[in-house]
Amino acid sequence: MDKRQKTPNPGRRGRQNGAVLVFCLIFLAILTIMGISGMESTILEERMSGNMQDYNAAFQAAESALKVAEAWLTGEDTKPVTSSNGSTTVWSVDAMDPDATDGIYWWADSARDDSWWSANAEAVTLAGVSARSEYIIEEYRTTSFDRPIGIGGAEVTVSRIFHRITARGIGANSTTAVKLQSMFAKTYN
């Protein structure tokens, strides 16, 4: 047996303990950065989800306004009277566009703000949104076609009126707005 014994070096052991402490601090810092990054990602995804939900509410509100306008037109037996100022519920086509040469349709024009819609559109009140939904009906085009009415092959000219319906819905947040359009065709008596 070797009689020489190794004596522990107290200076060397102290450096090893310090290295473990530094390693643990670096590892803890990395874990903290990963946790913060995960939280930021989660918060961002939550905001995106909230915005999508608000957009969907605005879309559904605009869709509801379209359906109300279509139901109103369906209930009309005679052709509605048109006006250039909206006083008869049905507007003349493009009557709201003061400058037809600028290439901007009236529904996309930034001059048509909330107050313009409130003053000129028909309102639909819905729950769960911050403002009423609104729609505007325009008489877009009239087409005529011949159709046989029965025995003998007699033909009668029938006019079909196309209406352009533009609806605007607001979501739970008043800054979320969606505009939709549909074409509605009807033959009146």
C-alpha cells in the first residue's frame, strides 16, 4: 500500500463549486428567456384571436344587414321608387358618388365615414356589436326578356330589376368595420 495520501486542495474545490454556480445561472437565464418568449407568443396569438373574433362579429353583422335588405325587397310587390338622396329607401345607381371619374367607388371612399352612413343608410340593430349595422339599396340595372305565358305561345316582355345592396357591419370594437355587397334580382308586378 502506498503510504502517500493525497491531501485535498481546498483552492481547487472552491473553483469547481463556482463553476457549477455559473453554469446554473446561465441555464436559469436561458430558461427565463424561453419563458418570456413563450409568453409574448401566447399574448400575440391571443390578440390575433380576439381580432379575428371581432372581425367575424362585424362580418356577421354586415351579413345580417344584407339579409334584412333582401327581405325588404322580397316583400315589395311593386317596383320601389328610386331617389338620388335616399329619401325613398332605394337610391339611383351611383347617386352617392360625387366624382365618378376618380376611380374610387362610393363605398370605398374615405369621405363616407360613420356620420355619413348614419345619415344615409337604413339601420339594423343587433346585439353583441358596438354600433348598428346599415345598408343601402341601389337600383342597379333593368333587363327585359320575353317568356311564354301559356298555351298559344304568346310572349310577354318581363322586366327584371337588379339591385345592388351594400351593407356595413361594426364589430364589438368600434374600429372594426366590414362592408359587403350583394346583387338581388326581382321581377315586380
